[in-house]
Amino acid sequence: MMRNRTKQYAIVGLFFALLLGLIPTTKVIAEDLQPPQQIIQSVSTQLQQKLKDKSFTKDFAQVTQFVNGVISLHTDFDRIAPLVLGKHWKTATPGEQERFKHEFQTLIVRTYSRAFVEYNDWTMRFMPLEMSNEATKVVVKTEVLQPGLQPVDVNYRMLLTKGEWKVYDIMIDGVSLVTNYRSTFNDEIQTKGSLSAVIDNLVKRNAEALSAKDS
């Protein structure tokens, strides 16, 4: 169980390090990239500047606020939350659905924030992407490179939502963020007996983690 949780944290940290630009992309011409790729490239370029300010990375409250703002713009949590809960989403009350979505986003934000400065020696290479003008779903394939290590395959699942491309899942070496969390929460629901109890526990974990970081 602990091994799975550690692996999960590593996946999440790498996921958002990639999404939010902590892993610098290789030099590419924006015009050579398709719109979904350009989203990741653009965010990467903008956020590289944040890493240069060491006082920023030391202020956890500031980091989490900033991360949450960027994540909410480029990640489709309205789609991710139902995918993560799977069958349990359909039986959840509207209140439980909203609470879970909020607390899951908080979990993602604090997990990423903890890994905010850990990924700085990587580069990312975009793989060719063929898509039609009418496409509303794509998989953006990339490779993450680090000196002395084998390349890591990172595939973004992206959806065109109200005219904007957003990430709703990522596969790192074939491991899906959504599938990984779905398994975890399904096990917790079976153990605790209800989704409400799982959400209550998640609220507690989030509050304790944020309080510890703020102290």
C-alpha cells in the first residue's frame, strides 16, 4: 500500500511539473506545434520565470495559490472528478460530487506544490501530432529527458472544452493518473463504507497537510 502511494505521489508530482512548465521544453518553434501542444509549451515558457524567484518557491501559501490558479485554467477537473470516482460518481449526491471535486483539486495542488522545485534538470521533447481541424480529443505524446537516464514517455489526454484545450489525464510510462487514483479511492470507499466518509478523510488530510506546510 505504501509503495503504491509513493508511486502515486511521484506520478502526480511529475504530471504537474510537466503540465505547469517546471520541466523545460526543448527549443521548438511554436508554429511547428499543434494547438494542444502550444498550450503546454506556452505555459512552460511563462512559468520558467517563476523558478528564478527563490523567495517565491519558499512561500508555500503563495505557491499553492499560484498553482491552483494555473491548474484550474489548464486542467478539466469537471471531467477528471467523475473519471476518478468511476461508478461511485453516479451514486453520489450533488453535494458529495462538489465536495469531492474541490478536495481532489486541493489534493492535486498540495501534492504538486510539494514537488514544486524538485524537477529542474529535465527537458521535454514533443512527438509528432497529427490531428484534424475538427478534432475535439487528442493525445499529445512527449518524451521527458534527463542526463544519464532513459527517456520517459509522457502522453497527455486533452479535450477541447469551450474552445480551449485542457488536460484531463496523463499517462507516464503507461501509468494513467486517473486510473491510479480511481483504484485508490475505490479501495478507500470499500474500506470506509461510504464516499462521504472518504471525502471527510480527504478534507482532514488536506487541512493537516496545508497546516503543516504553513507552520
